[in-house]
Amino acid sequence: MPGRLQGWLEGIFETANMPTRRPVVDGHHESNVRGLYVVGDLTGAPVIKQAMEQGFEVIEHIARQPDTRSPDHDAYDVIVVGTGAAGLNAALAAQDKGLRCLVLEKNKVANTIEDFPEGKWIYAEPEDRPPKGKLWLDGATKEDLLGRWHQIIRDNQLDVRTGEGLKSLTRQKTGGFTLKTERGQDYKARRVILATGLRGNPRKLKVPGEDQERVYHRVYSPKQYHDEQILVVGGGNSAAEAAITLSEHNQVTLSYRGDQLYRLFQSNRRRLQEAIDSGRVKPLLNSQVSEFGEKEATFKIEKDGKESIEKIPFDHAFVLVGAEVPTDFLKSLGLKLENEFSGSLARSAALVLATFLGLWVLGGQASVELVRQAPNWLGGVVAAGAFAALLATAVRGERWSWLGVGFFGFYSLYGIKIGAGQEFWPYTGWGYDLFDFGNRPVQFWYSVLYTVVMTFFGIQALKRWGLDRRDKFQIWRFSSLLGFQWIFFFLMPEFLFQWAIKYQWVGAKLANDPQFAEQAWRSYGIVYAWPLFFYTFFNNPHQLWVIWGVVLAFGIIPIAVIWHGKRYCSWVCGCGGLAETLGDRWRHLAPKGKASLRWEKMNLVVFVAAVAITGLMLGRDAVEAFRNPAGWGVYLYRIVADIWLVGILPLTLYPFLGGKVWCRYWCPLAKMMELFSHGYQKLGISRYRINSNEKCIACTECTRNCLVGIDVMSFALKQEPITNANSTCIGCGVCVTVCPMDVLSFGPAGGKPQLVQISNARVA
């Protein structure tokens, strides 16, 4: 049973995975193996210029280290593995720094570009950023680009050894590495930069006959084929471009497992449609190859809910279904991949439980006689030992242990904060008093901790998205989040409100009104709108709070939504603010896909519960039958929503499901804004959307970095605007920020793009 539960949970966590999982690296591209760096396509560099930038910057970092040069005269300071843009630029930078450098390449120099079709144009995007380092880059054909790169290698006398791929890597006890190549050569290096890319590991269908000579996984020289039956398998741009080029002198069948080719660049989409209309390319959608025979390929084709078998003749076939991360190779080097799970859920749960049991004894509140007889100090020893064991396994990299550490911490924090005498087990009766010091209650210290954490990580996020990228939008956004947190969610309820009463800033009448003066906690409602601030309209509010609550929830918020959608979540809200700051480092782990879209419906349940309980509370004085349901409703909402769904669960799950767990799946205010925005879209009065142009290169950076798991790239490729009618977009703008091609932008509605719907039905 524990194993099945662990498997089920891992399946949920893995919904965040992109088609390509990357090695885990830090801000300087150093992997979990100290001294081993990963750059380029393996880490998701979306364009050549950014791959070059990574190669240059990693050498800048290495050169600043005190042990840059190897003390071993037989060892290199740096060995670069791979001769793509990142690897070559790193090698050139290393040579300029005076480092002894060797470059190893499994195939040919710039093998990925070498394999491009003849005459393919190479772009130098983004245009507003000059390339870093000595490697040349400008808009050019692949032949011109490769010619310049080979000349640079010769001019700089780089030691590049082709046909010599890395086979194994061993870390030396004295520091540095020993590398063994496929030729049997051994090399020593102080540091290693892995820049092998992905294209050298093409994904395969794994069907019979795929390994025969007439089936290829790359297109080398498409113009050499004439008057043949060509089969191309794949639905991406590589497959489309191959089909278009090959159809100039051949009859091409293009097979794809989906019902439409939606991941194509607009230019490729138009050119492919022209080839289809002219009869040079026949699309075969909803089809999957089951076998490659000597002269025919067998397909399973689904049409109108029925599956049929069809044989397609071919002279040559090209399987172009992308590339796979060389997982086995990376693992052999000791590298960790993103979102990998290790350890044991059962062991983690047992250690957490043992920690709680020890605290139960330590607190002296145990009701079991046998436990009551144990000395309190023994409970402390058990708790400390169990938690130390849990933390030790977490530090070793076991993610299930980190889940246990997170749950223990946030369960304790919120279980104690709930109030004196109401604490969760095992803190009942003693936990609240333990943290009630400095003449301030636990809630005050919670606010201090919340603000400090949000500020610390907020400055990091501000630097990452705003300052480092010179993005004014992100600078203003994070400044707004931190400003609202400090002023309205910390200083206002903890200090400013009391000063306003003491010094009568609000006027003598309000300052002397005990109903108003004793409700400092209600000042959270100045910015937090109902139903997020659930208690706005009941528990004896002053009429001023009621009036403002109505204006905010049913006036300001709905009007703001017209122009800003759900941007409140990413610019104003303290709950969203913690997700955008502390949770920012895990934004790429936000669940994606159809399952996560279904999970988003949970916030409708919370919203309906908030509406119903609020109605019961407002009507309980007039309707006797409402009294008990209202009381129980508020109690359950407080425990379930305010403690578990706002605090314990989302914060525990930040490192596993991204930051927006509460905001995306449970927040009733987010649902209310979404309903308003959806309605405005239907009425045609909404002014909120993210538009896209034709320049998308399908790099996936926008989708990867979306904190609410939207497949932004699919919208961009189809040039379909992102709104709150078709997504849960919160307007953080990170997708706009990370796009290397300036595809995305906030703005009013534009003309609807003329999309070409490629289907089997268009073939005569």
C-alpha cells in the first residue's frame, strides 16, 4: 500500500515535467557534481546566442575561482565536451583567460548545425542583445556560419578533437576529473564543461524495421533524393521542413499521431499547406507507425473513433520526432535531473510521526498512561533524533525526506498559530505559549517571518527577472508585491492602525469607537477582498469595514479585472506574493496538461462554500435554523481553508508543484476574478490578453516558466491570444520576459490570425 501511494503521488508530481528534462544546475551552471558544468541545449538555451552566452559566462565564473588552474601539469584546467555554440564559445573564452583547454567532440564540429538541410538560415536572435565572446554570430546560411566557425577555430588554434566522445567521468579524490573517451584515451581536468546538446540523441519510435538502412533519424542532404516515395514521420518543424524540401522532387507522405500540426511556425505552416494543396505532400494524421517493412510501412490510423491498418510504400523514411535527453549517459556521470524522486515515502512519514510523538511526550500533554510515565526529556531526545534522521536523508538529496521536512515545519507553524488552546496535536495546550514572547503573540511573529521571507526571496526574484534582464515590467511588479506586503499586510495591521487610533489620524469619532478601534485585524481587508478575506461581512464588523468590503469586492476588483484580468494575484496579493518570491525557484514545476486543468475546478468548490457560509452568517440572526450550520461552517472553513489549504499544504508543496498551489487550485477570490474576466471576454469588453506574433521558435521557455502551468507555447504557435476565457493567466508576464524572440506582448485585441487547419480531408 505505501508503495502504491508513493507511485500515485510521484505521478502527480511528474505532471510538471516538460518533454525534455534538464540536468539540475545552479545559477552558474554548476551541476550537483562539483566542478562539472552544463551549458547549452541540455539546460534549455532557447537560441544560439543564449547558448554562446552561457558558454562565455561559465568561464567568467570559473576564472574567478581561487583554484582555477590545475596543480597537476598533466591535467587540463578545463575540458569542454561538445563543439556547439556553447562549447566553442566556452573554449575560446577559456583560452583568452590563459586556461589550458581541450575540446572533445563525438561527431563533427557543430554537428547539430551541420545536420541542418542545405541553405537553412540561421538567425541571431534576440536582436537587441549583442553576442558575448569571440564566436561569430549573425544572420547567415548554415554553410556561411560553419565556414566562419571553422576559421575561428583555426585562427585561435583551439585544440579540438573530433570523433572522440566522452565515455566516462571519474572524480579524483584530490579534486578534478579523469575522463575516458570512446577511443580509449584518458585525460585529466580540473573542471569539465558539458555542452553536448540534445540533437545527437534522436528520439526513436522503437518499432520493428526502424534500424534498417532506408530509415533515417536526420535529414542530411534532402536534394539528393529524386522521384522517390518518401515517408516523413513527425509533427514538429523539423518534420515539416523536411517534408517541404523533399517534396520538391519527390512524393512525400507526412505522418503524425495527432489530429493537427499545431506546433509549426507560421511560415512552415503556410509552406506546408501549399505543398499539400499542390499534391506534393499527403498528410496522414492520427496515424502511428507499427512496422517498417522492406518496401512498405504499416500504420495504425484512427478515424471517426475507429482504427484501421494501412500500408504505405516508401523508398526512404525519415523519423523526425525530436530528441531525448541522454538520461543513461548523464546518470553515468552522476548528474541529477529535474524533478527526480528518491527515498521512501513510508520512511519519511515514519520519521515525521516519530518526531511528533516525541514532541507529544515533551509537551507533557499525553493522555496515554504509559506515555505519561515517560520523562519529558526523553520525548525531546526522540523528537530531535527522528528529525535529525529525516533532515540527514533530505540533505543527501532524498526528495521524499524534503517533503517530510516541509510538512513538519508548516504543520507546526500553522498548527501553533491557530490560537491558544486550539493548537493542533501534538502542540495542544503548550505550543502557542512557547512562541508567545516579547509581549507579542505568535501571529505577530508569523507576520514578521512572512514579510522577511518574502522580502529576502523577493529581492532574488526581482534581480532574476527584472534587474538582470533590464525588464521594467518585472521590476515594477516585484516592487509592487513587496510594497503591498510591507505597507498593507505588515505595517498597517501591526503598527499603523494602532497609531492611527492613538494619534486620531482617522478622526476622534472613529478613534474613540471601540468597535472600530479594537479591530486592527480587519485592516487586512483594506486590500484583501472578500472572499479571500473571508470574515469581511460578519463577526461584528464596523459599518465602515462593511462599506469598504462591498466597494472592494464588488466594485474595484470587478472593474480592475476588465483591464488587468487576474493580475491582482501577481501584483498585489500577499498569498500570491509568497508564491512569486519564495515559490519562484520552483515555478517550472507547476503541473501542466489536462489533469491539472481539471484540478483547477477545486477553487469553484471553495468559492461556493465561502458564498454559502457567508450567507448563513449574515442570515443567522434572522433565521434560527441558520445558527448552528453557520457556526459549524465558519469553524470548518477556518480549519480547512485558512489553515490547510492556505498554509500547510501549499507551502509544503511549493518545491513539488510550483508556487501557485493555493492560488491556482483553491483560492475563492481567484475564482471570482476568473468568472468576472470570463464573462467580460464573452461580452467582448475585456481589455486583458497576451498576444503573439509569427516569430515563435517553439523553444518552450514560456510554457516551462508559467507559474500556473499554461501551455503558453501552443497559444503562441497558433497566434491565439491568452485570456481568462481560455486560461487561468495571472498576468505575471514572465512568459513575455523569457521569450528570446519577443513573440509575446500584453495588449488589446488584434486581428484574428488566419490559421491553416491541416487535415486529411484536404487531400483529394
